[in-house]
Amino acid sequence: MARLWQTVPSALLALLVLAQCSAGESPPDPPQAKPRIQLMTSLPLVWGDGASMESILSGGSEPAPIYRYWQQKYEITAVDSLENLAVQDPDIVILAQPRAMDPADLTDLDAWVRAGGAVIILTDSDLVWPSRLPLGDPRRPLASGFLSPLLGHWGLALVGVAGNSAEVVNLHFGDDVFTSVGVGKLAPEKESEASDVNCDWSTADFIVQCSVEQGRATIVADADFLNAELWPEAARKSPQKSGAVRFIDSLVKEQIDADDRGK
């Protein structure tokens, strides 16, 4: 009987020897999985302003620049309900000026966060977002946030814009600068009994970052800055150049890093 090595073609034998020589080398690190994000929003981010079923099917509608960017950077899913949140268990939930949420959704979100989930909330008391849709059209973005029950449960309150709600302002977060309109603020809810919620407040009360039992919530008192019409022209074509986009990226990274530290 021929020896085993004699039955192996020379080219294949050379490959086997090479593989044995390199067996001591560490294999390359596998590609890092993209953060899994569920997005709930009334803003025209997913299909653009005034999108209809016909325009979507015909290709006449397209996502907003920030949503196109999110599709590349994250594993993002737009949802209308959080009914299966505990089962799907995404890395992060983003609420960007969502429509009025069912009480069951609010309860499920609160329970999921308390069990270790992470949520980023962009809620605007005086949204200034131009739309081609007529007043009363349910597809228009909500002019005011409807998350008071959830925020109040966590001991927070969204305060309306003082003065001119259409005033353009420049916001600073770290090295990023971006433009918004009529920025509100957050305040502690009076007589709150949310002893299991601890929050760090920004200087201008524009951003509040809270631990909610085992989970985390970042609340931002504005949503207008997601509107690409407020961005420089170059950022509309390349969203990574937008300070607003980098701001959201930094919030996502903070949540992911906090989750990694907790494991």
C-alpha cells in the first residue's frame, strides 16, 4: 500500500506544508458586527417628504441623507411598534420625534431599558420641519413630542422653547458643531419618585444621559438638526461631514461602549 503522503499531489502537499508552517500565526480578527438599531420616527427620514406607496414602488422616493448613512454604518430597521422589543433585543433603540406611542409600547420600552437596554431619544417640543404635505396630513412630522408619560416616569420633563421657536442656533458637542432651530431643554420633573433613575445633565440642559436601573437612556431636547436642509451643501452629499451625523454617531458609540464595559 502506498504511503499516505505519496498519494497526495505535490501541489496540494506544498499547501499543506505551508498551512502547517503558518499554523502558529493568529487568524485575522473577524469583521466587527454592525450595531443593530431599531428606529421609530415621524420624521421623513426613511422615504423622504411626502412619500406615497406609489412613489416608493416606482422608485420616486428616497431616504434622507442621514438615513442612507445609517443604512451603511448600522444594521438599522424602521419600526412602527416595539411589541417584540424584548425578543428582538436590538443594541439600541432610537426614538426620533416618534408618533404618539401606544401605552403598551411605552411599557415595553421602559421594561427593556430597565433590564439593560439602551435608548436614544430625540424629542422636540417645537419642531420646525418644512413639509410639502398639507396641515392635518398624518404623514407630516409631529410638531411636538409625545413622550411626556415616559419622560415623567423617569423624572424628566421636556420644556418648550423660550422666545422665538424658529430661531436658528448653532449647537456644540465636543468638536462637532451643527445647526438647529428652536432648541428646547430638559428639566427635572417636580415631585418625581424615580429614585432608580440617575442622570447627568449638560450645561445647557440640552442633553441628559441617564442610567435607568440596568439600562441607559440619552435624551436630546431637539430633532430639527436631523433635517439635511440645515446642513452645509457638502454634508448633504457626504453625510459623514455633517456635525449632526457625527453627534448621533458619538451617542451610539457611547451606548455601545457602555454595554461592552457592562459585559
